[in-house]
Amino acid sequence: MTQTTTLRDFPHFKGPNLTRSEKIQRKVVELLLNSTISEDEHDSSPVFELKHSSSCCQVGRILAEKRGLNVELAELICVMHDIYVIVEGKYEDHATRGAPIARKMLEESGDFTEEEINTIVDAIAHHSEKHIKSDNPYAELVKDADATDCSLYEQVEGYYKRHKSPESFLEYEKRIKKVRGELGLQTANIWRNNS
Ligand SMILES: [Fe+2]
């Protein structure tokens, strides 16, 4: 028999009973829904950033579970990893520029310890360094989740080939293959180019 009485009801990201992580995730969505940056001025689009931060968060949870890492920290890192793009609509130096924005959001919530904030912010600050294999498991997790999540959208291969250096493109491919292998998925066709 399941013990439903001991389980918290799922609040669908509304109401007073959100967890500290759900509150931050909700804030990220609200930033995107209330964005006043026009799509012409945006390097990406609020729609893609909403989809990518949400789906990266889910990929991050799966990888954290697989790697024995803290799932809550992983989801927070992943949902906020592109926070600068979400707030400013620009990709340039977005990892380092996003770190103080994430720090402020976490500090203002009052829900996180200094150590937790440092872990989250440090991983966000370094997530663009896909060519570096660091000994920080959370930085590696968000790099892997970011690359893998992007590979699941159509035509990202072509975009990366146009906008990234050949070396950087290979680093993305290496990471995506590694993650797919880790998850027991095929590694021959790692990009989604269906239509
Ligand atoms: Fe990303």
C-alpha cells in the first residue's frame, strides 16, 4: 500500500507550498514570460530560453541521479545556467555575466547556504568551457546537460557548425556522445535533424 498521506501534494509551481528550488524555477519562468526584449534584439528567443532552461533542468536531474550528485543543486544550476541570456538576451560572455545574477537571486531568496550558492554559481560561471574537463562535478554536469539538451532540438548541428569553431564543435560532440553512452543510448546519430 502506498503511503500517500506522507507525500506532499504536487503544487504545479503555484501557491504557498513551493520548495526553495521550485521558487527559483518559477522565478526563471516569470523572467521569461515578462521579458520585454523583442525577438529582434534577442540572440535567441524567450521561447527557446524557456524550453531550454526547463529541459536542461530535467536532463541535469537525470545526470545527477546517474552520477550520485545532489539532484536539487543540479536542477538549480541547470535552470539558471543561461540566466544572463534570459535577462539580457545576449550570449556574449553569458556564463561569467550570469553568475552574479544567479548569486543575487539565490541570496535574495534567503533559502540557501553560502556553500550551496558558491557551488551553484561556480558551475554556472564555467559552463561555457566545454573544452575543459574540470574536477568540479557540477560544472561538468551542467556542461554535459547543456550540450546534450541542445542536441535534442532540431537543426542545432547546423547552427553549431556555423557559429562555433571546429574545435569547439568537436568538444560538444564528444560530450554528447559520452552522455548518451552513460545513459545507454545509441551514439552513432547524436544530432536531431529530422525535417
Ligand atoms: Fe545553455
